[in-house]
Amino acid sequence: MKGYVQVYTGDGKGKTTAAFGLALRAVGAGLKVFIGQFVKGMHYSELDSLKKLSDQITIKQYGQDCFIHNEPEEEDIRIARDGLAEMKAVLSSGEYQLVIMDEANIGTYYNLFSVEELLDAVENRHESIEVVITGRKADPELIRRADLVTEMMQIKHYYTEGVQARPGIEK
């Protein structure tokens, strides 16, 4: 089966959630999944869920903490670049059928790595691997080269009314 490149971007919520939904569908079809989360280094409830599927889904985080309200530190850049190198090897291995590069768009936006480096990793992947790249601010060149692009648009969110992220729903 030929793999395609999907991009989930936009200012609305649901990009990572949609990618994880696809991961569950893939596991149901007997596929192996690798998820690399850039920028993220915190604990999320989905990490606990994915532990139960660890024989089919591998997840790694390539971040210290969520720095998006500040500038990235040198360590943030080093971790992200090491993560991209690892994901490049995963993409070329053919071991997985679905590879999710969660928040890779944020990685390019904050110059943790270049869009050219991201595209090189994706375009030199094993031909059967489906790739999903998530995060706000997808680079126009990535959008141009992707096979499927979905933009999540925020119309209304209770977060703007002061509701904090709730366990099991937003975190």
C-alpha cells in the first residue's frame, strides 16, 4: 500500500486528537504506529492509554516542556533536532506503517529545525509509510507538497472563558 502525507494544521483544537484517532484505527487494522511528539515533554492522559497498546504503538517525546509562550532554549533545539534524526531513521526503516510527527509544524515555525529538513525526512521515507504532521502554522511549502491538508478552525472554545485543560478531555 502506498503511503501518503497528511497535514493537520490551523488554530482550532483537535489536531493531535485527530492524529491519535487515526493511530487507533491503524492499530485496529493491524498496522504498527510510531508517534513522535515535538515540543511536548509533559505528561498527557493519552500517554497512559498508549502504554496499553505499546506492542503496536511506540510514542516518544522530543521536548522538555511547552515553551510556546517563550523562546526555545538551546536544549529545546537540541532535543527537537535529535528527535527529527530519530524520526528520519524510523521513516526510512519501513518498520511502521503509520508515523505521526506531532507538533512538527511548531518545530519548523520556531526554527527548531527547518522545513527543508522536515521535508527531507518525509520525502525519503519508505514508500509504504503514511505520515501525519500536526501543529499550527504549517509551512506553505509543506502544505504544497502534502497529499491531504486539513485546517482546524476555532469557532468557539470555553478556554477563552477561563476553563483550564481538564484531565481526560484536553490533557
